[in-house]
Amino acid sequence: MEDLKHFLKKYKIELLILFISLLFSTWLMFATFSYDNGDMKIATKAWSDFANHIPLIRSFSFGDNFPPQFPLFSGPPIKYHFIFYGLVGILEKLGIRIDYALNIPSILGFSFLILMIYLLAKEIFKSVGVGILSILFFLFHGSLDFINFFSKYPLSQKTLSQITHNTRFISFGPYDGNIISAFWNLNIYTNQRHLGLSYGLSLFIIYLFLKFKKGYHNQNLKKTFVIGLVLGISFLLNIAVFLMTAIVLVGLLIFLKSLRRYIFISLLVAFIISFPQYLFTQTLSSNFNLTLHLGYLTSELNLLTFINYWFQNLGLHLILIPVSFLIAGKMQKKILIIFFSIFVIGNVLQFSPEIAANHKFFNYFMIVSYMFSAFILVKIWNKKYFLKPLVLAIIFLLILSGVINFFPIYNDSKISISDYPNNKNVNWIMKNTNPNSVFLNNQYLYDNASLAGRKIFLGWPYFAWSQGYDTLSRDNLRKQLLNTNNKNLFCKIVNEHKLDYAGFETNLKEVDINLSFFDNNFELVYINPNSGYAIYKINSGC
């Protein structure tokens, strides 16, 4: 009992942060994805991303997806980091309803990240205040987006109501043409559910190395192997975060002489474990190679436009971070230099067909660099009493855009997706087709076969294109198969791509379908007279 009291007293702040994080994360995840009477309820701002995640989850829970393929581009090995969604699929396979199967790991991952932000900031700066302020800056980004908001809605008696009832993000660059990015809002963590756990695990690994004790060689060595094992396994949790973690560890290896042997061993173990995973994801030749791309999303790149882009997106952090570097200690300077290399890499190299995907590098950089903003503000707060109002004003300006952009998530509505208890099409596919079946489809998003865990020939092209698949050729081939008269050519392609069924909405007008070709050559095994959804068994007819 005394040990418990001592533990609670010693870690009361950490436990309080964890408790609040769990409460907030639970609301955040269930507010964006839930389940009701056989229907999936998906927040409108998460709807497009979940059109990628749900088929991936279902390919593991209701389908047979081993060795893993991307279920929206059947055939080649998967190039996407699938471990998180594979775990969710296994949980659903074990009987846990899909909203709990997805939300519980999401809650734990996001809460873990918040706790690790506090612990790492506290470890680096030896300050509880810096740790707490770092969490605040993480949750509410410091861009200058509030200026855009008030230019649209000038200050008035209605201002508070306009903020709390807001349903749209102020800016959503680059997709709406604005300079301020969409990726700093909390929706990045509600939409990309694996991201919170990935960042949390990365900060945990760095935190463990910073906690290594001199003179405890055997103990440190054991931790070293475990860290290497965890890092190696995390490769397919998030490839980009794995890379960033490795870069940070290389930086620590260079700067921290006492940790070199341990970090080297961890990196070696991680490499041994991750290399086969890398080879598996590279089995498919990609249409994209690593390229030089300067300035991230800066348009008409020059020094002034580059500075303006990041001042708009980082706000006062762009001033506070370098100033804090000047007064930081030697060890703290080294850490910021290491993480600044992540910022540089994100502004210099393009890792995927879509440059916007580099946002992961900047999200990661911001997590730690914001700790330095917190550090200088806490230092000023503690030094000069008369400057405390100024510190409060700066904090207010640093979180104002994030607070305003929180309410579109809070006020978001949901879209219902009819799932297998209510959806006769999905139900039939689950009961009457092999879990490993592949469907030729004409519907991109939330296809019936995808909801049933089956692979489809091509889902929404953006998802597969962003991973390097040749979606243009596949889409042209899909249209050719749906509107053909040549059975020999049709069957040649069907056999080549191992297609089992053709399942399509006959009422969908976006793609031409030669129904008479399918009626005359293949067995119609299912038809829904209400929706017009039809399934033909094409493998036996070829």
C-alpha cells in the first residue's frame, strides 16, 4: 500500500496527463468513427481517408490477405505500412466490433503520443511547465490561420459564436489553394489513425536512450536490443516515421559519445529486422523514385516566399525556436540540430508521387521544436514577473488558430455507410465467396466487395497512385474489361490478374458496362433488384 501511495505521489502529474489524454482521445476517435444499428458512422472530414482504411482492415478481418496485397489494387505485394490496420482487422476477426477494434488502438496510440511529448520535453528541459506547454502547442497548432479567420469574420459580438459553431477549417492547403496547410490540424490524427502510435513509439525510443545511465552497461545493453527489435518491427507501422527515427538516432550517435555503441547496436538490429520488410514492399517496381524537390509546397520558390510559407504555417514558433536555440544548453542545442535535419529533408527530398505526403516530416519536427518554444516562454515566465502578461499573450496567439480549427472537428457531421448486417450485397459476398476472391469493380469508394474484405481490381486511384502503383494503366484496363465484346481478350486479362467475380452497380453511369456481354458469357450469381448491384462469376467462364 505504501509503495502504491509513493508511486501515485511521484507520478501524479504523469497519471493526470494520461487520464486526461485518454478521455480526450476517446471522445476524438469515437466522434469521428462509430457504429450504430449495422451502419458505420464516419465523420465527413474522415470519409475519404476511411475509404482506404476500411477495405484494408476488412481484408484482414473478413478476407484472406496473406501475403498482404493492397486490397484496392489487387495482385502486387502491398507497399503501404499495414501493420496497424492489420492489427485492427485481427481484433475484428476475434469478434470485436469494428469501431472498437479501430478506436481502442487509436485512443491508446494518441494518448501514448501525448504522454511521450510531456515526458520527452520534461527530460530534455527538466521542467514540468515545458512538458505541459509542449502538449498544448501540439494539440493547437501555431499557424497564422487566425488572421484569415478574422479577415473573413471581423471581431464583433458574434466572434465567440462564430468560432464555436464553425464547421470548416479556415485553410486547407494545398487542396483549397491556401498557403496554410491542412496537415497541422487534429484531423491528421483522426484520419491517419496509425500516426499517433508511430510518433509516440519514436519519441519513446529517443526518450529511453536519453535515460540511459552511465555505469550500467549490462542493463543498457539489454535495453539496446529491445529498442532495436521494436524499431525494426515498426518499419511497417509507418515507414516514414521509421526513417525519421533512424535519422534522429544517427544524429544522437554522432553527438553523444557515451551512447554510440548502444545506438549502433540498436540500429544494426533494426536494420536486420526491417530489411526483409523493405525488400517485400519493393517487390513491385514503383513508378516513382526518390527525387529532389525544394521548398515543399512553396509556390514560386525563392528565399522570401520560402520564409513567408513557413512563417504562415509556424507563426511565432518560427521566431521563438531559433531564439530558444541561442539560450539553450549544449545538449538541448544538439537535439534541436538533429530534429532540424528532419525539417531540411522534408524541404529537399520527395519520397512519394505526392509532395504533400512530406507533411509527416514536418509534423514530427514540430512536435519537438515546439518544446523549444515552450522552453523560452517558461524561462521568461520564471525570470521576469512583469513579462508574464506578454507570455500569456504569446501563448494565446500560438494556440488561437488551432483552437479555431478544433471546432470544425467538434461540429462535424457523419456519413452512414451500410455494413453487412444491413447491406444485402455485402452480406451475400461474405457468405458465398471465398475470402481470397478478387472482384472486377466499377465503384471506386466503399465498394461492396471491399466492405466484405475482398480485394478489388482498382479502388479510388489516388490511394494506389500515392504508393507508386500504375493506376492509369489499371484504370484503362478496368474500363476495357467492363465494356468489351472480345471474350478471348477478356479471359486472358482475367486469368492474368486472377479475377474471380465481376461485381458492379448496373445503375452507375460513370463507367460504360456491356451488360449483354456478361449476360451471354458468364453466370449471374447474384442480383439486387433494388440497387441494381450484380455479381457475375467470371473465372469459371474463362
